[in-house]
Amino acid sequence: MGFGSLLKEATRFLNDWCRRAEASKLSVLQKMASTFQRRRTGVPNHHRCPISTGPLEGVNNKIKILQRHATATVTWNSFA
């Protein structure tokens, strides 16, 4: 099974699930189906080109930690 046929099968499944979720009386399922509908193009695009911002977020987190430690060091030295 190639990627194209797998994508078509997944799209059919998602369309069917969203249709049934929207027809249900559960507001949580209706909201989830609405979210899937809004982000419909993002899911296949991610599988075609799986770029993640995870590594960038990790670097940003390390910078924040270094800034926090530097600020705490200056603050404690000021009161010594």
C-alpha cells in the first residue's frame, strides 16, 4: 500500500468519523470534529514534510533556564 492510497483511506475514515461525531449529541465530539475539519490540510502536509519545531523549542527552553539562573545568581550576590 503506497502513501497515496493510505492517505485516501485515512481521509475517508476521518470524513466518516467527523460526520458521525457532528451527528452525535456529545458536544465534546462535535468540537473535536470541528477542530479536525479546521486542521484538515495540516495533517497530510505534516506527513509529506515532517518538520517539527521541537528542537527549536528545546533551545528556547535552555535559554530561558540560563537566564533564570543568571538572574538568580545576580540577585543572591546582591544581598550577600
